[in-house]
Amino acid sequence: MSDVSVQYGDFGLAAAQQRRQRLAQSLANQQAAFMGQTRGRRRMQDITRQYTEQFPRLQAEYGARGFGGPNVKSGIRTKGLEKFSEQFQRDIGDENLALQEELNNIAMLEAGGQADVDNYLNQLRLDKQRQIIESAAALQRYSGY
């Protein structure tokens, strides 16, 4: 949007153009948020599936080495399973934080974009009012003729 349009008084056209651009930007941000949520959910499902598939193998490995089975209480097995569980929780937590950070960034873009539009429209209104006052003052100067 150029300053020329404001100077020539097409306030409605300038405001409509800015609103259309904002709507397009908002739709793009909504699409990005949806896609981010989809990717994040898929990554969390992959992590869960990976750890779910690894758990029986891990159990079997401890059993094969004599650290697991009925009537066996192994500190090594317990500690290994704790580490496995902690790593799983850490990986899911990291993925959840990454997703939330992405969504927060999109929300910040959305808020900033709306603030920019509001500022631009307010400036247009101010320029329009200033132009009306200047026109009225110019007419007032010629009223004596």
C-alpha cells in the first residue's frame, strides 16, 4: 500500500487491501499451526511406537543375561528399565516442548500481524481526519471571498 492512496483519499480501498492481506496471512498461520500439530502428533506417535517395540526386546535381553525372570530381583535390570522409561519420557517431553514452541511462535506472528494491521488502519484514520481538517481550514480561508 502506498502513501499516494492515502493522500488521494481512497481510505476504503487502502483499508480493504490491508484487511485482505491480513486475512491471507491469518489463514497461512492457521494452516501452519494445523500442519505443526499434525507433525508433532505424528512424531510423538512414532516415539511411542519405537519405545513400545523396544521394551519387549529390552526385557528379553535382561532375561537372556540372567537379570530377569520369575523370582529374580536384579538391580541392574531395574536401573536399566528406569533409564529406558526416563529416556522415553524425556523424548516425549522434548517433542511436546518443540511443538508448543512452534505453536507459540505462530501465535506471536498472528498477534503481531493483527497489531500491524490495527496500527496501519489507525494511521489511515488519523491521516483521513487530518486531511478533512486541512480541507475545512482551506475552505474557511476562502469563506471571506
